[in-house]
Amino acid sequence: MLSTYVYRAGRVRRLKEGVDINQYLIDYPEAIKVCKPPTETTLEKWNDRGGCKAIDGCWVEPDGTCPHGHPSWLMAMGWI
């Protein structure tokens, strides 16, 4: 079974097996479902390029947020 990830309360969390994502999003409406977090290698490459993807896929500054208000993966993963 594939893992499900969410961004909530300033961090990325992997949901435990058996947790229903739809119910989780009802219980925590501020949570955002995200794809699998990028690897450390990818984060390092992005940082070296002077940018980073946000958790929704927009390209942003490493310490920035996208126009939709989502943080960069570097911020979401606690690297910045």
C-alpha cells in the first residue's frame, strides 16, 4: 500500500496505515494532502539552483511560499 502524506501544523506527516485520508481532512481541515516528499538529493539540487518546488508544485524561492500560500519543500521539511 502506498503511503499518504499531509502537510499540517508546519510539518509533513505520513499517515499511519489504515487512516482514511478523507476522514483525516474532515477532522483537520487545515491539512493539505501532498505527494511523497522529495529526497534529500533532490532538495540539495534545488537549493543549489537557488529555488525549490512548493508542496503544490509551484517553483519558489527556497525560503518562500507560492502564490497559493504553500511553503517550499525545503521549509516544509524543516531544512530552512
